[in-house]
Amino acid sequence: MTKQNRAMELYRFLAAVLILCYHCYWFAFREEGEQFVGFYLFVELFFILSGFLMMKSIRHRVTAEQRLHPAAATGAYIWVRLKKLYPHHVLSLVLVACIQLFLRKDIYPIELLDVGLPELFLVNIFGFVRGDYINIVCWYLSALIFASMAIYYLVLKDEERFIKIIAPILLVLLYGTIFDRKGSLANTILFTRYSPFLGFYRAVADITVGCVAWRVHEWLEPVSIPGERLWATLVEGAVLVASWMWMYGNSGKGDFLFVPLFAVFIISVFRGRSYLTRLLDNPISGWLGKQSYAYFLNNLVVIYPCMYFFPELSLWGMCLVCIPACFAVSLFTRWALEKLLA
């Protein structure tokens, strides 16, 4: 495997595409059927992978001196992430706002400004948005930033205590709370009186799983497993098939099973021993992976116009229009930002 895991980059892009299919279902067809109903679970893959890569970064890049100043090191880490992701967030927010102004006759710019401030500053995950929204998919970025900030700091303070004591407690409490309040990992992003901050809890729990997964990967790294090339291929293929078969028409209590399955999948892919991973470790996979965040954040940039201009489309038809359209929009926004920020 190369230093950049390009097979995992491809999987991240494919997860973004499938989440778009879920958003097509959610925003336009949720009253009519169950197709793609469980594809929100690929957000778990995003979060777990973020935790995995965050722990990898800590182990390989953080010096002993930086560990003595965890608050400063955490601030530096989050600043780097924000510089990479925040411009995409702002541009997608502006684009969705402009589309709403064009398509809706019952809304005015001042109203969008009032609604959009929590999203602009990425504090929407803490319940400041209670109904109206502009680009609701940015809840993921809000949760990612704040959850990563908390966990990064805890790991730097005492990594062994976090992995062996804090992480198990967090996982039981947070997943238990989500299960008790919702029964699944779906629809955890909106603040209610009885279920505050569930989207934040979800991010913290998933990122914690990713941190633990990195430690397991680190422990397994020098271990030679007989027949691993075949076994790893079967495991990775089984997770991919199970993901599609379950999520295509199901959601609910079975959601939680995919948290450890995705962790095992990520560990296997990063070991790089399977036939599948070796096949997908190529420049095209790496290039597609770079589009993932822009693709995710631009979902509503294409879904809203598609709903407006093509109201007769089926769910499959809408997906077939929106998938390439979102890709084209994301290529353009990435190019525009690169030119603007150069």
C-alpha cells in the first residue's frame, strides 16, 4: 500500500454517493417507499475513519513536547482541519441559500441570514437550529469538528487512560443513550427537549471507535495471518454486501451492528493485504476520494433544483440525475476554491 490509502479514499467517495441517494429519499420520497432508507449509516464510516486517521496522526506526528501542551496541540489540529473543510462548507451554504431564494417565494434574505448563522459558525449540532435550516447536511461537519476537538485533547492528556478506561465508558453511555432515545442511529441530528445533542454523541462515539480501531490495527501490524489475502478479501466483500443488503430497505436496531463491522473493514483495508484493496489502490481512487467532502456538502445544491424542475422523477431517476450533477458541481466548487485561495 502507498502512504495514502487510496482504496479507502475510493470507499469514502462511494459512501458520499450513497449518502446522496439517502438524501434523495429523505427530502423527496420518504412518504412513498423504503429504498435507500438505511444509507445514512455510511456517515458512521466517515466518523470512524476520521477517528482512525486522527489517532494515526497523533501517533506519528505529535511530539512528546506537544503532548505536554494538549490544549495548544488540539487547537492547532482543529485549525488545520478547518482550513481544509470550512471553505467548502461556506460555499455550499451560500449556494443552497441562493437556490432556496430562487425556488421559494415565501422566504426573504433576512430570514435566511437568521436561520443560517448557527450553520455558518458550525454550532448547529448543539440545538440552535430547531426547524428551519439552509444546508442541514453540514450538521456532520459541526459534529466532526467539536467531537474531534474533545477526543484529540483527551488522547493527548493520557492516551492509555483514554483507550482503556474512558473509551469503553463513552461507548456504552453514548450508544446506550442513542439507542434508548431513538432505537437507531437515524435522525439524531435535530435538537429536541428530550434528546439533546444526539448527533454530537453519535460523532463522539463513532470517532472513539475509530481511535480504538487504530490501536487494534497498530497491534496487528507486525502479525502475520496465514491466508490473510483471501480472508481479508472475503471479510471486506462481506461487509460491503451486508451494508447494501441491509441499508437498502432497512433501518433500526440493526444499525449498531455496522459500527464494529465498519471498524473491522477499515482495519482490514489499511492492512492492505486483500486482493480487493490492492486492486483499488490506484490514482483514480485517490482522486475520487478528494471530492468526498465537497460532494457531501453539495448534496442539496443538486437535490433542491432536481425536486423543483423534475417533479415526476422516480427515486431511482432522481438519483441517476443527482449523482453525476453533484459530481460536476463538486469538481467546479473545488476548482473555484483552489483558484480563490491560491
